[in-house]
Amino acid sequence: MSVTVTVSSKHQIVVPREAREKLRIGPGQALLVLCKEDRIVLIPKPRSYTKRTAGLHQKTWQGGAASYLAEERGSWDK
């Protein structure tokens, strides 16, 4: 989806309906503003960072954290 929006005289923009519906953004919901070198990225602020990040990097932690740490520490001696 590519839509052009205009910044108002109060420096506000309207998030297009298609984007609000797709991302389930409603009135009063906070958005995170990420400033990149040549662009601005808006993403919905997670209601719970714990739930949002649960399960990330599962492949890294296969066998559990203790197993991963033992493998990493074992590589230090080499």
C-alpha cells in the first residue's frame, strides 16, 4: 500500500483508513515514531512488550538458555 499524506499547519497527519484497519489502530492508541536517515516509520506501540517479544530468537535458544550459554562458553577456549 502506498498513500500520500499531507502535514497540516499544526504538523499533524492523518493515518489512512486502510492502514488503521490493517494494523488495528484505534482512537487513543499510541504509535512509536522511528526516525531513519531518510524516512519516518510509524508502528503501533505494543500493549505488552513481553507478549510482543515472546518467542523471538527461538532458533538461537534451542535446547534452552543453559545449553546455549554452555556452547558459547565452550567456544571461548578454542
